[in-house]
Amino acid sequence: MGVFGCEYLLRAMPLTPQTFVCYECVTTISCGIMRCPKCGCQDDKVIDSRASREGAKIRRRRQCAKCAHRFTTYEEIEREGLMVLKRDGRREEFSREKLLSGVRKACQKRPISPKAMEDLVDHIVAVVTDEYESEVPAEFVGKLVMDGLREMDEVAYVRFASVYRRFQEATDFVHEVKKLEARQ
């Protein structure tokens, strides 16, 4: 049985399968049934619909027919099949969420807005999907993240670089900071 028993519900109520990403509750519902986050009703109407993030997503304001609660959903293209080739030879599915998580960790307690982090990740996803169709080297993604963070915040850059480049000693940090100072 799938997420929320979707197979049964799809047979019982024929709906057009779509992928929705509900950022209000950070849940991906891949079976296509949109439920009100307040009462769970499936009957809603779209009040407003517009493109966001350079047309890569569609933002929809919805209103529940049962309880009149308004909520926002975002639809985006699901990019299936893009794999990341890791250093050790493993393959892992490319995940925007995992990329955003890494950027957030690097930017933690830094004066960087969530929108700036989202924009960086959106830019990286766009570059990766434009350049590669089925498999992307992890080094390519890591370099894009480091380049973006270097421009945004040097502390976030060094934090990410320390994990990405697997710093072992304090001298590794000093060396990276000196490279940053030389750029200025």
C-alpha cells in the first residue's frame, strides 16, 4: 500500500495523477490527491494560480469547499532518473531537498535569508538539469554549491568546504581561509 493508501483511493475516485509539493506542511503527495490541511477534505477550488521561480513552479491558492480554509500548494516538474555519481562509485537519486539541507546547514546562524538559499539551490538545480540528463558527478554539484556560497558568505563557504573536501586538520581550514583572503 502506498502513501496514505493512494492506490485504493485512486481506484475508488478516479483523479488525474499529479505531483504536488505542499510547502506549508513540507509533505510530498505523489499520488495526486490534494487534501485540505485543516479538515482533510478533497474538495477544493483554486482561487489564484501563477508561475513562480522563473516559471519552474506553479503557485496555487486553494480554498476548501467544506471548511473554507485557504492554503497554498506548489507544483513543480518531477525530474525522475537524474542520478548523482558519488566519489565511492555509488549512485544516488538527485534530491533538491538534500541539496537545500546542505546549504541550510552551511548557512546556519549566518545573515543569509531563506530566499537567498532557495534561489541558490534553484540556480544549481537549473544548471545541473540543463547540463546533465541521466547522471551528474557529485564533484560538479559540490563545485556549484561552493561557488555559490563563496559569493554569498565566506563562513558558509568554509563550513561547506570543510565537509565537502573532508578537512582533517586545522591547517586545512587555515589554508582555505588564506585562499579566500588572496581572492580579495
